[in-house]
Amino acid sequence: MKVYILDQGHLECDSNQIVAMSTVGTLENPTPTIKWIKVPVYQVLIDHPEAKILFDTGCHPDAMKGYWPEGLRKIFPYFYNEEQRIENQLNSIGLNPRDVDIVVQSHMHLDHAGNLHLFKHAPVYVHRQDFMYGLTLTHTNPDPATHGAYIKAELEVPCNFQLVDEDFELLPGINIITLPGHTPGVLGLVLKLKKSGTFIFPADAIYTSGNYGPPGKFSGIVYDSLAFMKSIEKVRQIAKRENAKVIFGHDWDLYQALKKAPAYYD
């Protein structure tokens, strides 16, 4: 089994979106300067003996050309070059979208589900509660400003959605784990590699090492605060038991140290 990190550019945002209350006003400094940061956008391609699995599909290439609502374009602007388009990242390892057999969507937010339209042929695993919540937000009010971080068109892509309720083994060495909190349901991956050891990809259940702690800290987008903290501790327990490396969802410093496709972990 080989694991490739596909680089799809980056978002920029206020650091408080990533680790909540990272900038705090005080009596002496009631209006502190916020910190504007970069956060990576990436996907994971798993070349398994039984299938090629893609974890997340990233941002739509027209995100900043009106595909995303104006408010989100200002709060989370997205930057990429042509080489970082998902098709070209797959091409760098000799694949194209049709070669992907299975898609695992960590959740349906716009920076994770933006290229689902390229994978209509594949079964798409997604957490049931996240999918239903996204459908509810996007179909009960026509105003995109009320849809949170979901894009209606992405929830309507005619995929073969497989709705997940609990942890399970997808294939030998690949386990899907449920990590609610950031949204009603996030899916993470636990990958057991022969040479590189065990990796945990918790996606947005844990943005960065700053959220992981200890102690755990909230991100700026939390649906269920109690579940959010329980999911952090779930990952911590798995990491301890399996002596695993946790690859956070949007950690800029960690991301710089990772091998990127066409390099791989095995």
C-alpha cells in the first residue's frame, strides 16, 4: 500500500478560525491585531492492492470566480496554481480521476467536496449526519449565505453515496473512524503501512497541533462542542495504542514537512 499526499494549494484566514480565541482582547490591549495565516488544502490517494482510494476531493477550481459565496471568498480565500488542480496531482502519479475506485469524503464542506463531480463513477463514503445536515441547510433556504460551509451543487452531484454511521474496516489496513464535532459527522482514516507505520488522518476533526494539545482547543467552526472534544480524545487514544502519527487537517507547519506526490509513504 502506498499513500500519496496531493497538494491542492491553500486557504488564508484569521487564525481564530483555526484555533478559537488565539487572539484575545484584554484591558491593556482591547483591539489586538489578528493574525492572518495560510492553511493547506490536500487530499490523500491510497494505492491499495485491492483499490485506489481518494480521501477528500478538495476545492472547486472556480471557488474564487463566483462558485463560492462572496462571504466565504473573503473569509477563506483559496489560492492554487494549475499544477495543484486535482486532475494534475493525480496525473503526477500516473492516474486520472477515472482510475479512482472509492472516494471517502471526510465531510461535505466546500474545501473538501469541491471536485466530487469528477468521481460520479465511484462509491462515495460520507458520514450520514453530515450529509443530512448539509442537505437541510442548502435546501431549506435559497440564500447561499445561510448554507454555512456547504455548497448546494456538491450535495447534489449524482454519486453513489454510501452513508456511514460507525467505524469500520474499508479494506485491510484501512479503517474509517467517525469523529463528530466540527460538523455532525466527520470521517477520519487510520492507515497501517508496513514501513512508515500507522497514520491517522482526522481531517477537520483536528485542524492543527494547536487544537490537539493537550489540552484540546476548539476551532472557530464547531457544531457540537462536547463531541468535538471527545473526537480529539478518540484520536489521541488510537494514536497512543497504535503508536500512530496524526496528520492534522490544516496544519501549515506539519504540512511543509510531509512528502508530496509523486513521493509517497509505504
